[in-house]
Amino acid sequence: MSDAQTVSSALDAGPALEPTTSFAEPWQARAFACAVELNRRGLYSWREWVQALGEEIARHPARPGEEPGAAYHRQWLAALERLAALKAIASTAEVDARAEQWRRAYLNTPHGQPVKLSTE
């Protein structure tokens, strides 16, 4: 399995998570799960993860008016994307392409229905 497939399978694995008090949006839970799973698979150490997240928080603090939870999850996702590129797990182009797939799927999903990626 290629590293890109590893990231994709980590993102797609497991049941859909419902928002909770910890996660305002399902994507936040998936980003959290992906970071944990990639660490579990040995693609980076937890120390590397903490350093990447800390650097992201320092470089891109909460924006004026941004909710703390929203800022934290934005920073989490950015750190995950940067670490994936740094470790050659997924290139920036691969991450951008996947984000565009999700964007299109979201825009083409009827309100109230789960968003699913096309298999094409």
C-alpha cells in the first residue's frame, strides 16, 4: 500500500463519527483519528506530532472572533497536512486534490444526507 493510500484508508476507515462536545463537525473527529492512526502505524512519532501542532498554533494563532475550538481544529488539520508532506506520506498536491474531491462531494450532496466521495 502506498503512503497516499495509507492516508486515504486512515481517513476513510471506521464508522462515521457523530459530532460531540469535543468535535463540532465530523471532519474534526476524522482529522483527529487520522493523526492518531498515522502515529499508530509508525509514520511519525507522537513527539513529532506535538512539535508540528505546537509550531502550527504558534505560527497561526486564533483569528479575531474565531472560536477557540474552531481555531484548534483548523490548526490540527494544518499541522497534519504539513507533517504528511514533510514525512512524504502525502504531497501537498495529493492533499489538495483530496480536499477538492470532498468539496465537490459536499456541494453535490442534498441537505441532510451524508457526504460521500465518488468512487470514480
